[in-house]
Amino acid sequence: MFSLFEEVSDSPNLLSHLVYETVLFDNALKEKYYYLPYGKKVWKGVAGELLSNANWFQKWLAVETESATERYLEIETAPNAFEIDYDAVDPSETAPTISAVNLKDLLETITDHYSSLASVRFRLRYFLAVQVNLLDKYYARLVESMEAFDSMTSGFTRAVGGVSKEDMQLVTGINGLERLCRIYGSLNYISYFLEQWGDEEFFLQLWHDITTLSGSKQTLDQTSKDAIKAVTQHAVEGTVFDETNTGYKELCNRVENSIVNLLKRELQHSMKEYFKKSDWAELTELETSESAVLEAGVSRQIAQPVKHIGTLFAFLERFFGVADYTRVRRRFTRELETYFWNYIIGANRFAAAGGAQLYRDVEALGASKRLQQAARLLALPESSSASASEGDVSASALYSAVVTADFERLEAIKQQLGIDLTLEDIRHLLDRRADLA
């Protein structure tokens, strides 16, 4: 066997195959034939004896690393590498990219390839040189993509007429959103499996062996010491993937922030004309009941933004899993609320008809409950006589309850309206009413 190793050492494929088959042979002796030699020393197996030669181990590890890297590069450089693969997961889960799916398969194949090595030192060095190395390469590729996106985004936001239409289209609208989602889907998919693998028996045992070696008094070579330090330096408890997965998760959060920021920019750009609208106090309308409000149309200036934002979220709803979509949708809704509160409500005064129009607009955008309740309050008729039906709450009645500090009456009105706005919000909104000044 030793002479055979020398013969195939210059042939990467044969060398890799020889070691792999030798490991299988050792396992068959132990598991099928229950071979367990007596003695104080732990049996290394034939593969263990071969790889105990430091030069041979290093040569074999270099061959394995090169082979895995070649397969990785085929995955990364494929023309469809970063296309979103909607069929790879359940519709309720966030979609990955083709490269992420293929990398996950490659990493699982690699685990099968070295998991039977008898020596924890061999397994650790293989783990770092091959698996972690590929994970780092993929992470670096995704960081590069994110940096390129940020660079282009900052370029056109700073420039004045110096950015081409083609460049802008790459980082705005559906194109920009899909570009970010490809990065997010790649990171999210690999991160999920890093968490799953970390809890599997093999990797839990590897972590246990590493931490045991780290605290033992055994004499270790410098390479083994460096390998152990690389895995354990930032963790006391956890898994072998924690260090790597931290990077993936942090970048994933960064991409999510960029997705929300892109949605904010699309909101700002598409609603420029709407934010200039200032006729809220001059609008008139015969009906201001909730049923009439919901049946009427939205403002002319917001019709296209509603359609555009709806298209963006239709894409996100298909791409994201339920939890991810809900989180991003809520973040955008909070941003939408802030813009309306500051630039529409806070900057204008409203007649009841103007409030009714605002309600139609924010309802069409799927705004937050707080914003919709604010618009409903602004849409209240000025007095009971102006109500569409007897018993409707008027803005005057609400105003009276607030200024007289009749909190019992105020709570009754809030319950009747079905709102839970704070007293501070109600005061601010009543102050925005042109007919109560």
C-alpha cells in the first residue's frame, strides 16, 4: 500500500481514489467484520497509517482541495449560477439560486468523502482546507456582488445627470430588486444548511473533538494548533459552522436593508408629485362614510405609484418565504407611515373630504393600521349635522372630548371608531383639521 501511494502520488485522480477506497476498507473492517485490534494504541487503520506521513497527507489534502475548488468554480461560473431557482424549495420558503443549491450538494458530497477519517486532526484540517475554504469563496463572491451594487447605487445618487439610463436600470425597480434577491437567496439558503449541519451528529462530534483537543495537554503540531484556533477563537459553545455562518447572516441582513432602502427610493421617486399635493383642505365630497370612501378612486397622482409598488411586492411575495416577506413588508410599511405622517399629514391641513381622499390612498397602498386610522380621523365630518347618518361621530365631538379632558368620552369615541391612536396622535391630527382651527 505504501509503495502504491508513491506510484499514484503524481496522479491526482488515482491518489484521491486510493485514499477514499482505503478509508472505506478500514470502515468495512470495523463495522462489517468488527475488527478491533487489542493493545493500548488506538488502531489508525490503513488510511491512518498512510496519512500519518505528513508529506503524504499534505499532498493528498492539496489534491482534494484542488479538485473541490475546480468543481466549485464550475458552479460559480455557470451562466445560470445566480438565477433564482423557484422549484428548489417549497413555495412557503425563500427561493435560493442555482449556485447555492449546487454548492450545498457539493458540500454534502465532500462531507461523505472525509467523515470516515479516523483522526480528528485529519478531519479538522480537511474541514478547514476544503469545506470552509469553499464557503469562504462563495461568501467573498457574494460580498463582491453586494459591493458592486452599493457602488452603482451610490454613484447615481451622487451624480447629477452623469449616469446612463442602462446603469440606473440595473439597480432600480424590478431589475435592482431581483439583483438583491439573488444575493439574499444565495446567502439565506447556505446559512440555513450551515445551521442544520451544525446540529448533525458528525459535526457535533467534530466540534466536541476540537474543543477537547483545544483544552488537552497533548502535544500538537503548529498546523493543528492553528486549525483549532481558527474554529474556536470566537466561540465557547456552538458548532463548527458558527464562525462562517455569522458572516453569512450579517451579509444577509445587509442585503435585506438594501432591499428595504430600494423600496424606499422607489416610493420617493414614484410619489414626488403626490408629496407636492396641497389641496387637502379644499376638497369637497358629499359622502364621507367608510363605505363611500372605499368605493371611490385614489388620487390621480398616486395611481401609478400604487401599481408600481404593487408590482415590486408581487415579485417579493413570490421570492420570499412567508416569514421573510412579512418582515420586509412590515419594515416598508413603517417607512411608508413615516413619509405620510411627516410629508403629507404634518405638512398639510385637511377638510373632511381631504381626509377621506387620504384614506382611499393609504388603503390602496396597504398602509399600516396607525396610518389608516389617522386618515379615518381626518375624514370625520366636522359636526354631527354633516354626518351621513345619525349617530356618526364628528370631529367636533372628538375635539371637545380632548380639550375638556373628558377621557371617558374620548375612550367611548375611540371604541365607536375602532381606533387605538394615542392621545398625542389624536391631538396632532385634530390640529391638522382646517375646519377646527
